[in-house]
Amino acid sequence: QVQLVESGGGLVQPGGSLRLSCAASGLRFSQYEFSWYRQAPGKERELVARISSAGGSTNYADSVKGRFAISRDNAKNTVYLQMNSLKPEDTAVYYCSYYQPPRDYWGQGTQVTVSS
């Protein structure tokens, strides 16, 4: 049974940093591309960052380029999202996800709140 468990969210002041983790189980982790999404209140879920199966290729939403970094440790079955220079508009629930045909899999999400 596939499980994705996010952690690391919390309350942080503008300009601060957080590191999110997504621990995966029940799958051949190293075979899959993984993504981080976020959803703010009243808004649609949006893609934040994506990483290839081996970690050699990444891409980011324009809104987080230069501030966020996605990485993975295939030995630990974990994907990370390092978030720096956080802004109030980064406030959202953050989800990790991957696609294994015929469906997407999602974690339960972790809340990130950026506020003074």
C-alpha cells in the first residue's frame, strides 16, 4: 500500500526558511518522478517543483525559482523541499505527489504559514 507522509510545515516569519519532507513507502521510490504542490485558501492547487527519478532534473514554478529547492534521497525514500526567503504568499498546504498509472498519489499535506 502506497503511503506519502509530509512533515516539516509550521509557522515562520517572512524571510525565514523551512524544510519539508515527504517519506514514501509501498512503491519502488527510485523509479518515479516526484512533485510538490501547494494549495492556498480559495485557490486551486498549483505545482511548485518537480524532480526526476534520479534527481538529476528539476523544475520550478516561476513564483519560487531561486528561493525553493527540491531534492531527494533514494536511499531513504524521501523527497525534500527547502524553502528560503519565505513570503506571506507562500502560505498554503503543501503536498507531495507522484504518478503511477493509472492514478496520482498524494500525501495528506503539511501546513505552511508565513506571517509576522
